[in-house]
Amino acid sequence: MAAPSPETLAAQLARCVEQFRDPGSVGAQKVEFRALMHLLRQQGLTIREDRGRMLVNGAPMDGAGAGAGALAHRLALHNVGEISMPREPPPAEVFQLVNALAEQPGEGDIPSLLRAAGVTQVRVALAATSSPDAPAPPGTSGGGAGLGTEGILRGEPMTDIASPRERVGGVPALTHDPLPPSEESALPSTGTARPSDALPSVGTPDQAPPAAAPAPPAAPRPPRRSRPVPAPPPVPPPAPAPGPERGVVPESPGGEFGPAAARGQTPDAVLAELARNPNAANVGDLLAVLGRQVENAARANRVEQAIAVLAGVVQQEARVTDASARRHYSIALRRMYSKALLKEVAQLLAAPAHRDAAVVVLRRAGADAVELLIDRLVAAQTIGERRGVFDALRQMSEGRGQLVQMLTHQQWFVVRNVAELVGEMGMESAVPGLAKQIEHPDERVRKAVALALAKIGSGSVGEPLRRALRDKSAEVRMQVALGVGGRRSSALAMPLVVALQEEKDETVQRELLLALGRIGTADAVQALIKVVQPAGRLFGRKPVALRLAAVEALRLAATAAAAGTLEGLTGDPDRQVSAAAQDALEDLKRRKK
């Protein structure tokens, strides 16, 4: 098979980089990457900048089409002067290079990033910095054939941050995470890669690229200086212009926070600029810089800093009104989030200083965060750890269905933890799952299930709560009474009245009476009036402790019938009951004031 031409190699590398810039095109990324590796198994690749032109394996790419122009643009953006790959390079190293070229420039240059990733066979060198007084090479600001920086560092960031769909027609924008290196390293060597002679140049899949216009004759350019030139006699330097005050964010000449200035700022400074106008035209540049800062912070194990940046971006996303800006936020956050980082965020829920920021980050992650938090809930060893996870899960709006499924877990403490959580969240959708566990062999599970059902308090919990109120354990029956609260549990009044007639344990009786007082419906108050009388049909001559509990329950009900009953009890023969009724009436009067 004939070796691929330099134009084919350049076009395939450009096409691969373009697909990697779109985090949603995972399928297209795989196809293009396999095709690139197929070509590199036949021939190595060297790309070099020479006097404003791009040389691929020694051949100039002047007028080579859109592929060379797009690739030259990315190389100039990252200040790359030379790339060298041997024949059959390691796929993981090629992946690192393509991924680095697809990213926005950040704090570190590409050679540094590749060295940090352990890349040895794929080599990248930065371009030499030109002399300030050297004339600009002609023909480098037009079709992108040159490797200069015209149109890149002069305030045209939107050209670079545009998606492949915006710059290359016909490529759909999907929504998936970028392709991980571990998956790409296992790509098959044959089968899906297209033959080199069938690879189209960068553009629409079914349309040939337009012929490039003939370049104007280039003016002679001075030869490149190979050694330093003796400096002229020293001239006293002019007085330095007053720079920005410490902590003030420098601005670009057009009044916007330019990408070059953003890369040199702290995360707080970039977030402050983002907060100033979350819909700004340069929001893509700012988010790209913040994304690289999050990546660097996570890599350096500075999780607190990464969380602070992520939380700041999420908060500004909520203020966005422009559809284009919202798309930039969505893409940037997908790049920032990773499962490894989310695990670190979940661990900081136990740290009060970072808990609020961690909850903001986890809420934005949606169902993925719920799954992670459920795993932590299962493994929680202390009440404090469970409480931190509870507080986070209560604020999640997605993925709650996963909690209901966990109610059938084989380990008793998992069912207990989930039952407590769905009860605090008031999840009525969990009632059928809780009802199945009302007769669980472990009493600790039955207590949590009974309490959860009582806290949910809707009409659908009546039948399983009746079973819980007949449980052989007094602790389980008491949990029902303790969990009932407020008039939202009015449907539970009659089951509690029936349970009160059958209950023998005085401690449980007291809690049932207080629960009826919190419900405060007419049926509940009538049951309390019968209990508080000196003698009645329910219990005959009642213990003083039980009558005192009924007085307290009438105070909680605070209805007109309850107040009238308390007035009549102020003259009760039992001094304790009379004094308790008087105190309850005074409390009701203070409430009305």
C-alpha cells in the first residue's frame, strides 16, 4: 500500500482535532482517531513552521485546503512550532496530543502537559518568538496557510471557540463526555479505519473542498536570524506606564477581559469577570480558562479550589439568559465534571467550610451525583456522615427513583438508611417500597420504616401504618407516634384513635395523644376530650399522667373545642390537672397576642 501523502496526514489530524473539540461527538472521535492511527502505522508525521509556512513531512501546505488551514490555526493558537511522531506511535500518546490541541490554551503549554502525562515518543516544540520589529510575513492572515498569529491574538476568540458544527458544516452537536484515553487505547487496529486514499479533507462529508485561490506573490522576507545580533547602544528606558492596582483585573483594549489576560489571572479574578456579565461575548474564553484551572487543581489534589471554581461557574450559569452563552456553560461544565472529581466533592460534605459549595456542585451533576451519594450512604459508618449525605440528597431534584430501588437491598443497615432518608424527603413514591419492609425481621429497620411512613403522612400510608401500630415492639409503635406531625397527617387521626384504644404501654399512649394533638382535627380533639375527663368510656378511671398528656395535646391542638375543654378543667378536682389546664390556657392567650 502506498504511503499516505502529507496532505492526507495533515487533513486527517485536523479532522481528528476538530472532532475532539466537540465533547458530544464520541462516535465520530473514535472513527477519526482510528483513521489517524491507520495512517500513522504506514508513515510517521512531522509538522514544522518555516518562515510563516507549514511543512508536513517537508512538503509545504500552501493552498492545501481547509484542513491545513484549520490545523495551522490550532497550532498557532497553542504557539506550537513543531510536532514529530514516529511511525506506529503509541495510541495513548497520540490521544494526549490530539486532546491537548483540541483544548483551549490554559496555564501550561502543550510540551509541559505531554511531559506531565508521560509522553515520550510524540514530541512537540514551541515556536520561536519573533523580534518585535520584524515585518509580518505576507499571506499569513488569509486562508490560514501560514502559522502566524494574525486574527488569533487580536480579539477574535469566537473563531476559535466555535464548535465544529459552526465551522465545519454537517457535523451534529451531541451531548456526551469526551472519549477517555483508557478506552481509546483499546481501539482495534483494523476494520473501521478508512483507506488513506478515501479520506476526505476537512469539510462536509459529501462535499469536496473548494479549490484554494492562488496566493499572491510573496514579498521577499528577511532571513531568519540564527544567532543574536549585537545590541545597539543602551537607551534610557521610558518611564513605565502605571499598571493596574493589585487585585484589579486587566482588560483588553476593547473593554473585554481578553483570553491572554484571563490566562494570567487567579480563578477568583476570572470568576469575578464572569459574574460581572455572565452573558458576555467572551464567555467561552473565560470558561475555557476556568476549565483548565479546575483540571490543574484536581491534578494537584487541590480539591477545595476545584470545588470553589465549579460552584462559581454553576452559580453564574443560573443567571444566563442568552441561548448561545448557555450552550458555552453546558459544554464547559461537561468538560469540568468527572467521576473522580465528584467523589472528592462528596467527601467534602462532612467539612462545614466546603459543604455549601459541594452541594451546589453535586446538584448540577444530577443523577450521577445521586448514584454516588447513595453509595456513600450505604457505606456511612457514623451519624454525622449520614447526616451530611442526607442533607445533600434532600436537595437533589433528579435520580430519586434510585432511592426507592435501594429499599430492597439485602443489607439491613442500607434499608434503614434509605428509609430514614425517604422519610425526611417526604417521598410518597417510596410508600409501596416501605410497606414491603414493615415486617422486616430486624427491629431497627422496622423502626426506620414506621417513622418514615409517619413523616410522609399521606392517605396512602394508612394501611401500612396500621400494621406498624400492631408491631410486637413498643419502640416500633412509638416511632409511628413520634413521626406524625401537623394537619398534613389528618388522614392518620382515626388509625391513631383505634391504636390508642388498644395500646397498653403508657409511654406509647402518651406519644399517641401528643400526635393527635399535633393533627388537631375535629376527630382527634374529640378523642382527646374523652381521655382527659376524670372518667370515660375508653379507660374508666384514668391515670393522672395520661390525663396530663391529654391536656398537653389539647394545648397543641389549640382549637376552639380544645380551649373550651381546658377552661372546664381549671376546676378539676385533681390539682395537677387543674394547674396544667390553667397553664395551657395562658399559653393559648399569649399566642393570640
